[in-house]
Amino acid sequence: MSSAATSTSVDQTLPSKAIRARFDSDDFFGHQQAERSALPNPAPLLENLTRCVIEVLAGARDLEQISRWVTDDVYRHLLKRVVLSARARQARGQRAPIRPTFTIGSTIISEPRDGAIEAVVIVHSRARSRAVALRLEGMDKRWRATAINVL
């Protein structure tokens, strides 16, 4: 009699013991991709972010000020560049950072896929012109920079 009772309990699966797919919190709570129609015009952000990146590399602006508009990888990349720029200023004997004077030139924007923008912003200073390449992706209904390179 005890063996019959044991076999019925083994054959029946309790709802609490049912095998469920593992919950991945990153899929639920992580960044959600946004469509282009749900995102604002990227042109003002491109120009302002370019201006801020140039000032951060010159030491005139703190990197923390742009942290909300960039991903963690971009932040780490810019942090390395900030450290190298600070060392170069120190080797030249420059005490205080000097705010750079420059103008924003043309901006070229392309859209490789829905919700992603790749752009090049030309920056003119007295000594030379530089190009800043940026990639913006729509995350959580706003633009975030996933790549920034100052050439």
C-alpha cells in the first residue's frame, strides 16, 4: 500500500515543482531598443555632445557631465583619453586647462538601421580641423552614444 501511494505522488507534478524557463532580468529590466519614430531629432544632441567631448578632452569640462548620454563602454574609452590628455598637459607644464575655442562645422548623418544614427561632425579650431565620429542608438526612448571617436 505504501508503494502505491509513493508511485502516485511521483507521477503527479505539483505546480510549484513545474520546470519553467529561467527569468532573465536583463531582458525585462535592461535597455529597450527604440524605433526612430519614437526618438527626437538627433542633430542638436550630435552638436552638443561633440562640443562636450572636445571640452572634456581639453580638461575644461568634467566627464561626469556627459555620462547620461553615453554607454558604459564609451565612458571608459573617454576616461582613458582624458587621463592621457591630462598627462600630456602635465608634461608640457600647463597648469590649468584652457577652454578650447572652436566652431562646429558641417554634420553628416546616416541611418544604417531603424533606431541607429551614425554621424560625423567637423570641428574647426584655429590650428586645425578635426572630425568627430559618433554612433547614436535609441534606448529607452532617447538617444545614447554607443561609439565616439575624435579623429
